[in-house]
Amino acid sequence: NATLLTGSAPTRARFSFEVFPARSGAAALALGHAVQHLSAADPDFISVTYGANGSNRDASLDLLKYLRNNTTALPLAHLTTVGESREALRQTIHGIMDAGVHDFLALRGDPPRGASESDPSVLGSPSSVELLEIIAQVRAERPPLTSVGRTVVAAYPNGHPQSRSRSEDIDWLIAKQGAGAQFAITQLFFRADDYLSFVAEARDAGLHIPVLPGLMPVSTSAQLRKVASLAGQPAPAELEHEMEAEGGFAPELGVEYAVSLARELLEGGAPSIHLYTFNRHEQVLAVLRELNLLTPSPVG
Ligand code: FAD
């Protein structure tokens, strides 16, 4: 388990998952079921979003604790700085570590609903690089760990909306590497070359940490539009049309697209794949099964 995190050579491509806290009791029950299946697939880690999708932050901590106490998966905590003071962040990090979770995805976070990028609360928030420094300080104050606590950051193959050029994104990613990031996970994208050319340029500029491509097998046209807005790119026209032809619901098309994208990425040198699950296990496990990455076979 956790091949990527322990550094031993993987015998086959590895994978990890992202989930978000449930927004209702019924959704929490379904999520408990899904994470059992995800965990049984033996991922390197399962990351839990923070403050995103309107979900509250205590719910993120509860989900991290659930993963820690009820599954064999390694939980990785997303943490955002927007609207937080350094002291509040320190307390939050201590709280997460007190729960036995030591791995973080350090993010600035999106502005809260109704606020813009130029809002003083957003502009005045610590950056992701400052968050990496705060995490390192908190780690140094605590008893040494028996396991490795890793720090992860976000990368944007098609550019962060605030960035003016690819080289700015690459410089910023290298600054995160300099502040202690051990690997990066990308924003969603549709075309293998977006990732491969970004990583190649970043390597030339001095990036040496692994960059995990983030993929999501979409089930519906609405999800496809959501991915397009996150990717900052139009959805592939053929996929969009085929999905519409199925009445806007076609999980098998999303799986097929993700499988072929993952194949190109792994053949192009991606170290592993990070799957955005949308809190469902069926599609992401179907992708891994098609790629022949599931051993041992998960339950169910
Ligand atoms: P930063 O790394 O701080 O900066 C983002 C961009 O701003 C940089 O790429 C760069 O273009 C520019 N920039 C900022 N400062 C500088 C500088 N000093 N010099 C040059 N350029 C600069 N959001 C949530 O709210 N919750 C989540 O759980 C969550 N999970 C995510 C997981 C992944 C894998 C990804 C890719 C994104 C996630 N997000 C989440 C969204 C993320 O918070 C937003 O994209 C946010 O706008 C940027 O966060 P960041 O940490 O990448 O920002």
C-alpha cells in the first residue's frame, strides 16, 4: 500500500481517489458504502476536499476520521487558507493531526460564494506557499511521526484562472516545491497533451516532484460542463454529442473517455492517476478494472 508515499518502486501504475464530505444523512450513508469499496481497491490515498461545494469544514474532519478509523486507506486532508488567519490555520492543522491524519494538500481555496478574487478577505489570505510553511512549523512543534507525513499541492496544466501565462504557473509550482511540496495533483483536463506538455516544460524549468494527473469519469452532461469549467476548456465535442444522444446520462461513455486518457498519460510517463470520484465508486473502479490496475479484486 501507499507505494507512491513510501517511495518504493511500483510494479504497476498506482492510483488514488478524491471524495468530498456528504451534505445530508442519506448522502453520508451512501458515501460510507462508497469509501469501503474505494478503500478495498487499495489506493495510495483517499483525499478529502475542504470547504468546497458548500460543505462545512467539520464534515471534512469527520470524513477524515471515518477513513482513518473505519478503512485501510490513507486519508489526505485538503486544507484551504481563504478567509483564515495563520493562527486559525495552525489550530486546524493541529486538530487534523490530533485525529491521526498527517498528509495535507495545501491550497489557497476558491473565494467563498458571493466574493470575488479581489475581495480583501481573499487578497489578504495566506497563499498555498505560506500554508506549506505553516504546516512545516506545526509538524516541527509536534512529536516526530513514525510514518511519513506528506505535503501535496495543486497544479494547473491549462493555467490557473488568475495566471497570465504557463510560465507563471510553472514558476509558482516550483515555488511550492521549494517550500516543501512532495508531489502535486492537477486540476481536471481533457487532453493528454495538456498534462504531458505542462510537465515536460515544468521539468525543463527545474520541477522534479511527481505530478499526478487528476481525472474524472463523468456520468452526465451536467458533470461534463462542470469539468469543462474547472478545466478552463470546452469539453471534447464528440463526447458531448454522444452524451447528449443518450439523454445526458451515460456513465459508460465517461468511463471509456477516462480509460483512454489514463492510458495515454501512463504511457507518456505519468507516475499514477488521481481519480475524482464524485463520491461514487462504480465508475472509478470500472476505469481501474479496464486499465488492469485492480489487484486484488475489490469487494462486491
Ligand atoms: P495558489 O497556489 O496559492 O495560487 C494559484 C495561482 O495563482 C497560481 O497558479 C498562480 O497562477 C497564481 N499566483 C498566486 N500567487 C502567486 C505568486 N505569488 N506569484 C505568481 N503567481 C501566483 N478548493 C477548495 O476550496 N477546496 C478543496 O478541497 C480544493 N481541492 C482542490 C484539489 C485540487 C487537486 C485542485 C487542483 C484544486 C482544488 N481546489 C480546492 C481549488 C483551489 O483552491 C483553487 O483553484 C484556488 O483558486 C487556487 O488554489 P491554489 O492552492 O492552487 O492557489
